[in-house]
Amino acid sequence: LTDPTETDRPGEPGAPRRIKSVPVLERDAFQYFDETFATRKAEADEFYSALAPKSLSSEHREIQRQALAGMLWNKQFYHYIVAHWLDGDPGQPQPPDQRKHGRNAEWRHLYNERVMSMPDKWEYPWYASWDLAFHCIPLALVDARFAKEQIDLTVREWYQHPNGQVPAYEWNFSDVNPPVLAWAAWRVYQMEQRQTGRGDRAFLETIFHKMLIAFTWWVNRKDSAGNNIFQGGFLGLDNIGVFDRSAPLPGGGHLEQSDGTSWMGMFSLNLMRMSLELARENPAYENIATKFFEHFLAIAGAMNNAGGKGIGLWDDEDEFFYDVLHLPDGRYTRVRVRSLVGLMPLLAVETIEPALLDAVPGFKARLEWYLENRPDLAALISRWHEPGAGERRLIALTRGHRMKRLLRRMLDPQEFLSPFGVRSMSKFHSANPYVLHIDGEAKVVTYEPAESQTYMFGGNSNWRGPLWFPINYLLIESLQKFHHYYGDDFKVECPTGSGLFMTLDEVANELSNRLIAIWMRDSDGERPFTRSAGIGVDPARDRERHLFHEYFNGDTGCGLGASHQTGWTGLVAKLIQQQGSRGTFTRRDPFGDL
């Protein structure tokens, strides 16, 4: 039911409307509309006022509230029962025969009939499992119960495949997305624990057991040679590589992936940490925690000796991690593209408090035995025998030297560091395109800070230069964990070449503030996300409205892709919450120090 008194500008975009849902037509349906609307608005104002840290400016509050509103707006009922689609409708012509052997045919059990968090219910009106994992972090700020339900739903028996694979997304549920649901479950558990003083152990235990099945699927399907180097798959970063990584490679062979292997290192540590938490009340989980520690050590060893051929993913000359192309004739070649792929090993990091180790004596004893009797693998992880700040222990794929070298590139404005976060590809490739000749064809990768110049994955996303929130967010978390171990005495130059040195926590704050600056007014009164060519913001009507785009220009910060994909870009709400709670905001010209 629409109030006709509010259609004074019929047909004009943005004309206000009053809408009320009623079971039957009412004569005076809008009699109390203004009063009811004002009450609901006051309740919302009170809710968000209590949520936001007191130190937030009005501008920060506005951005955070609209980001969270976008997260809630993108809930949608999703109805796709695969068996019905494969078989066709009763009484209607049978679908073509190829449907039963084509896309999603092996997902007959999948029964989608729930409200789900969508990336963007206008442009991407379907869930994607790895997107959804990131959605749950900002959602947990306002509705931890819904966030937990979303993760739990994704691994229910009518969603997760019997073989353990988690459905990727509607176009192809069998595609491979990064295994981040365990991370999301652990983070939501921690967030609720801080909010209420008590973590939901039943939720954590439920997700943990489902992730055991998912981990087994990864090991069996994506580690084809059994050497703990992970190969093949979409892995969520679309066109970041030389090849379409979800398709067979030209000329055969396989790609040993730095990011795929790093994701599995991170997955192992997530499951180890979850099992240690569960072991506080049930010692049986200590054995499982040991198992995932062993998996992590094996992955660390494999990254240094891909396929047992003495060729690691780390390149000593460039001081960077690269994918390794394994050709059918047994030759190996490093794919020297400087992209987020080479920074991913930073994500596999965990710290363990001494109190936790003391609470799990069985795990501690087995771990010490393993490190003593397998020094070849123990030497590959970072400083286990050297307690850090507060006697904490560190487990990480990158040791101090390699971490510093990676950060040197990541924090270099001529490479990864943008005024608005970390680019998906180094700016180095703008003047130095990477060319790989294979099977009579030249494969070229160059720095593209805005829209994609290729049609890989449809050409509607680009990981060859722009800024993407999910990986930036994980990098920030990793820096905080490293600082938790190394403390304030460990500093790196930031930006590289500036002569300014920061602790790793300060670097995390710096990256957070650069990402938040995408929506903050600059010295010209402009918000960087509005710089999209041909897309302006009406100062009179839209000056307080924000769009949370799919990704952002790696140089200017302007919004690109789906314009309402609050989805994982809604992580900015969590960054604002964190920076406000810690009092670590900075206001500056984002281009001033580059």
C-alpha cells in the first residue's frame, strides 16, 4: 500500500514514498505513519549510538552505520532446490538432457530455502561461501546470532556436499573458494565472547566437526601429489594469475600455488586454535590440535621444497613468494608475478598464550616432542623456542627475515601500498609487464588499477591492481598477531623509503585508516569512493549517502564493480569499531606521504 500524498515528484528518481504492508486494505492506513516511523528511527538511533565507541566522530559514525545498514539490507530469501531444477517442473516439458550432466548436477542434495547474506542482492543476488564468511564479521557486531546461523547453515547436510566440499556459489557450486569459514567461525565466537562474556561452545564445536570434513576434502582433492602443495582451483582471486586457475593449464602440467598453500596453512592453524579452545573442557581435542600442528609443519616444509625437488615457493633473489609451474616434462619455473598471491603466507600465523599451553599439557608435551625429534621441520616455523612479549609463542609460515622482506614490498608506494590500502598487484608491473611464453602463446600480466582489461571470469572483476577489502582485512589481522608476539621493539619502515619506522601494530593501524579514508572527506571535501568516471554524488541530496563498492581503484580509491556490495566491503564497519575503541584514528591527506 503506497501513500499517494508522497508522490509529488512522480517518475523522478529518489522521489519519496510511504509504504505499509497490511493483510487487508485499511481506510486510514497512514494515520499513524509519521509517529510510528519516528519511534522506529529513534530506536535505531539509540541502538547504533550504544554500539559505536564514544570516541567516534560524527563522520565515522555515519559511515559505520550505513555500512551495517547495507549488511542488513543485503539479506535475501534464496530459493534454489537443485534436484527440482535438474528434473524440471511437474507437468511441464522435460529440461534438456545435458542439464543432468552439466553445471551443479553433482549437487542434487543442495536444498537452498533460507534467508542468506548476499554480496549485493541487486547485482549478485546469490550467496558465495567465502564472501559470506567475511560478511559474518560486521554482522556479528549487530546480530551475532544471525552471523552464527549463516555459518552453521552453510555446513548443514543439505548444503555441504557429502564429500566435505562447501558449496562455492550459484554459477558453479563445485568451484573452489578459499577455506575461510573456520576463520569466520572462530572470529565470531571471539566477538560474541567479548560482547557477552561467554563464547558459544556448542556453535564452535558444531562448525569444527564440519570443518574436519572440509579439510579432508581439500587434502584429498587439491593436494594431488600428496606433497602438501595445493594446486588448481578458482581460489577467489579471479584473474590475479597468468592462467585461469579453475581450468586445465595450456600444455598440461599443474600450478603449485603460493596462495592455495597459504590458505591451507591458515586453515590448519584455525582448526588447531579451535581444537585448543575446545580442549579446555574436553582433553580429547588435544590430539586433534596436535594433528593440525603437524599438518601446518608439513605445509611449511613443502613451501620450502615444492614437490621434493628442492624448489621452494620462496625466491631468494626477489625475496618474494611465487607460484611454481610444474611442466609435464618435469621442469619447474617460477611465475614471477608480484601479486597478493606472494603476500598470502603472511596470513598463516597464530600466537599461543602461556596460560593456554599450561591448560593443555598433553598438546604441549606432544608438540615439544615433535619439535625435538623433527628439527628439519621445526626450523621452518618462526621462533617457537623463543618466547616473545608476555612469554607468548608464535607459529607462522614466515620467519622474521622473510616477513620483513615481504613487508618491505607490501609497504612500498611503488609496489603494493596505495593511499587507500594494499593493492592486489604490484605497481611495478605497470612499467614491467610479466610475460610467460607457453604452448606458442604469450601470457601477459600488467598492473591495472581499475577495471579489468581482460575477459577472464567475464571481465567484471579485477585482481590485477585494485584494492579488495577481504585480503586487506586479513593482512591487518595478521600484522596484529605478529605484533602480539614481537612487541614494540620490532619495527619496519612504513612507507618503505620514508625513513619512518613503525611497530607492526602501528602498521596495522595505518592500513586500517587508509581503508577507512575511502569514505572520509579529503582536503577538497571529496570522498574518494565518488571519483568513479561518470558517477557523481549530488551534493544537495546524496552528500550523506555512501556506496560500498565491490572493489576500489588501486591509485585513487574510487569505487568499482557492484556499487551496493556492502558484503565484504562492510568490513569497514569492523575497522571503524576497532580503531574507535583503540583511539588510533588519524586524519591526513592520503596522498601527503607518498
